[in-house]
Amino acid sequence: MRTHPPTLITLVKRALRDEIKLPRGARILVATSGGPDSMALLDVLAGLTSRRGAPPPQPPRGFASNRYAALRDSRSTPFELVAHGVDHGLRENAAAELDLAEAHATRLGVVFSRSRVNVGSGSNLQARARDARYAALEVARKRAKAQVIATAHHADDRAETVLMRILRGAGASGLAVLPAQDGHLIRPLIRASRRDVDLHLERHGIASARDPSNVDPRYLRTRVRLEVLPLLASLDPAIVSHLCALADDLGRFREGNEGIYPIPRAARLALLRLAQSPNATKKMTVRLPQGLEVTKRNERTHPKKR
């Protein structure tokens, strides 16, 4: 019986195996900013890459090399890896953070490149920076002849995004956010939590930089991360998993299964009790999505539209 949760390496391997479709020999461009999430993603993917001919990864000073050797020797995922960082020109420390990312990429034997973008003026700075970043990453992807871009979104990011969409009035299709794969974008950390990422960095002595905007309360995401999610977690510690499951269900619906409606767990349990209940003169009803009801009386079940 498992006594410890899966490591970040295991979670990434599962995502690549079960949810992300890569052509054999694919080249991945991993977006690396020097922050904790992207440094962890770079580290794990570099260990799993099948790329040959690169120098072996060098461990951080003061740390044993056996973990890096074991990762390099146990390659089982047929892809190549390059890394790219984007400087938005908004903070003077950004270049130093990319230096940190480049240094770790060099230790891992991964080619690193960088670009600088002009975010421009206007409202919603974070959205404009994101658009400029993805445009730069797409240019870098084509230049590197990579098939996909790997970003370091994890389960907590996904839960935050679902809540932000709800707060902004999104419909059901708008909540199907941050899937493991979306065209040229892949998210190998999407089944990992922020805690999984931090444990990996701590366990393997990987330095990272912290973006001060992540704690700036002017941004909605910051308040959702620091205020809303902790409150919800105090009511149900599994809230991140629940929100990600919601995004999964709605994503499957959006992908074309229009006739298949995901049934919430509470409704499934109620249907089971209904099926197993003894004869009763009292009518029993279970309400389902899309306005459907299942009613039982005298062992007969009648689906009807409300």
C-alpha cells in the first residue's frame, strides 16, 4: 500500500502518458521564467527527455549527483527539449531571473534562449503581458522547430482560473480551462499541486525566483489565490481537486459529447439509493443535470423532462 503521495516526476510522467499526445521524437519548448513552477517543470522534463548527445546534467552545488544520473539513465519518454524565457520589460529583476533559468538549463544540458517583448500601454496589464508572452513563445517554437510549448500551469492555477471565470460570469464552456493539452500548448504539471512543486524544489535543492506581482492585491488572481481559495479549503480541503474535476467534465462536454451530461457524484449516489430502495408507496425523485428527473414508485423508474 502506498504510504506517500506520488512525486512530481511521477505526476508528470502520468500526464505525458495518459493525457498528452506527442508524436514520437517530438521537440518540446518549455517556457521557463526562473519562477518555482517553470524551474520544476524544466528540471523534471530534462530528466525524462530522450535527447542524446548532450552533456549530463550537473547537480546544484552541495547536492549529490545520483538523482540526476538516475533521471538521465531512466529515459523512457521519446522527446527532445529546449527552453525559452520571455522578458516582458516590466521589472528590472526579470533579466536576472532568466539568468537563473539559463544556469539551471545549462546544468541540465538543455539549450536555452530568450526574448524581450514590448507589452505596450492599455488596461489589464496581466492580460496584455500574457498575450505578448505567448506570441513570443510561438515565434520561439517555430524557430526551434518544436511541435509544442510546455507551460508550468498546475492544479492550483487551474482552480484559481475556474473561480476567476465564475466571478466574471462565464458560462459552462468558459469553465473548461487549462486542459493538459490544447493545440500546441501542453501542461505536464496540471495534475500536480503547488505543494508538489515546492516539495520537488526543496528536495532537490533547486533555486528559483519569486515574482512580486504574485502577491500584489491589485490583481484578481492574487486575491483568489490568497483569500478565496484558502477560505474554500477551510470548508473542504479537496476544493482544488473538485474545481479541476469540474473543468475536466465541462471540457469533455465541450469537445463534442453534446448528448452526454456529466452526473455529479451526489446525484450518482442518490440514483444508487433509488435503485436499491425497497418498494415504497411514497414517490422518490432524483434531479439530474439539464432539467432531467428520475422518479421511482412501485419499482418503476420514469425519466421525464421538467
